[in-house]
Amino acid sequence: MASLLSVVALAAGLAAPAPSPDDSRPLIVRVAGDCSAAAEQVVEQTGGQLLSVQPSGNTCIITVLVQGNGQRPRKVTVRVPM
């Protein structure tokens, strides 16, 4: 049985308006204890494209795809304290 907190979180996510198909900006949802600031920082520092952000305890695990000079892009995973 789902907890009340997970049901409320799901309902809140469903209530958010869907992004417009013409909107090319990334969708970032801020929540308490989130990793969005850390993800923005890693993307800015690496010049990469954000692939995933995952909170893990007091750490954010951020994975970006970084283009090489004429080479295949490489996946970089960075752990940032929250």
C-alpha cells in the first residue's frame, strides 16, 4: 500500500502543467533537498549535456555527456555533497 507521502508527491507531480512542445528549455522541478543547483554547476563547469541527477543520502550523483574534440562524447559522473 502506498504511503500518504508518496500519494501526495505523485498527485503534486501530476498537477504540474506539462511543458509546451515548442519550449526547448530543460524542465527542472525544485524540491526540498534537491540537486538542481549542483546539476547546473556541473553542466556549466563541464560544458556537457545533463543526462541524470540522483540524490543519494547527502550527495547528488550527476551524470553529464561531454563532447570531445572530434571524438565520441564521454559520460562523466560527478558526486557533489548536498
